[in-house]
Amino acid sequence: SAIEQSKRLAAYTAVDKHILPEHKVIGIGSGSTVPYVVERIVSQGAELNKDRVFIPTGFQSKELIVLSALNLGDVDQYPTIDVTIDGADEVDHELNCIKGGGACHLREKVLAEAAKTFILVADYRKNVKYLGTNFTPGVPIEVVPFAYAKVLQNMHHILGSPRATLRMAVAKAGPVVSDNGNFIIDAPFDNGQMKEPLGIMARIKMLTGVVEVGLFCHMAQAAYFGNQDGSVTVKR
Ligand code: DER
């Protein structure tokens, strides 16, 4: 499909540009775009990859590394990462992004912060001017189960997201449970409110019971978007 092609295009372009022979510790994100990142890294050859270690951002990411026969590492062993490449749900004109569509944003933010270089790869749907344009579920928020109702109440009445909801699972009864054993709240805001994502992120993060917020502000050095016409848009 055009979307899959554009994901592959973004991933291949980013890997060719940012995963160089001298990069030995590499953070691998989550979602449906990063498999193309790993595919391109594998194509760089076993000779190069045998001296590298790959750090996952969750169960899916770990499985991708293992099934691709790449060396698996842990952020405990490698607290400093050369490059982390990850997907995103939306990226605005200042490289702020919404992440957490896959409920992996806590570990993703740890590896994004630990990396000297943090690169985003996505299809053309994610390339927006302001957050909240295309990704309608809103800002993913990882919360401890004990506090989810309180956080939900605060989002509705204080933080200005009256339509915030607890993310319910599809193939499981009850709510989605993250790799860390927590719940996810999705909090939609309108475009106007998302012109200053840093302020929203900080206020949500302060709520008791919030573990991490799926807004990554001023963290990425570049974002690559595959386009339907086969071109690539780079934001930096
Ligand atoms: O959850 C995340 O932040 C993931 O990176 C994810 O949202 C990216 O999604 P996609 O690569 O499947 O579009």
C-alpha cells in the first residue's frame, strides 16, 4: 500500500543517513514503521552488526530485535545510546510529537532521552503543522491503575480534555495494560490547545499517578516522512 511504501521509504532514508559504522549502541522504537528500520539495518550486513547492540522499547521491539538475529541489550547495561530511531503518531513543525499510539511511550521516552541522536520515521499522515490535526485519539498518558479514575477526572475538569478516555483493549476484556503493567488514558485536545505542547505535557506530568505523557517536546533532531509520490520530507 502507499502508506507501507512511505513507511519503508522514511525508514530506509533515516537508517542510511543516521546509522553509521561507528554507531554501536542503537535504540529501536515500537510500532509498524520500525520493522523497516530493522530491515535496513540488517541489510548493512552481519559483519557490521556483530559489533553492535540493540536496545528495545518494549515487548514488540524486543521480539523484532531477537527475530532479526541482532544482538539484544538492555538500557541498564547501556545507559548511553548512540542513536535511537522510533515512529510517531504525529510530528509538528517544531519536531514535537505525539507518541504512545502503541502504548509504549514510557520506555520510548527513556531511550529517546538516553540517545545522543533521536530520529523519527513516519508515513505522510504524521506530518502536521500542529499536533492534534490527524491523530484524533489525542495524547496518550500512562497511569498507574490505582489512580486512573482520578487522572481521568482531572483531565476532564482541570486539564481541558473532557473527552479523555481509558484505552480499552480489543483482544482482551478490560483496559489495555502496558509493558510496565499500567493503564493508558487517551486525552484529545483541539488544535489551538496543542500549539504549546510543552505546557500541556508539563501540566499532565504533574498529576499524581501519571507515569509518562506521550508528548515528546524538543527531543528529536530530525524526522523523516515518506510521501505518496516516492519523495521524502525531512524536518530538522
Ligand atoms: O506508540 C508509538 O509511539 C509508536 O512509535 C507508534 O505510535 C508509531 O506508530 P506507527 O509507526 O505504527 O505508525
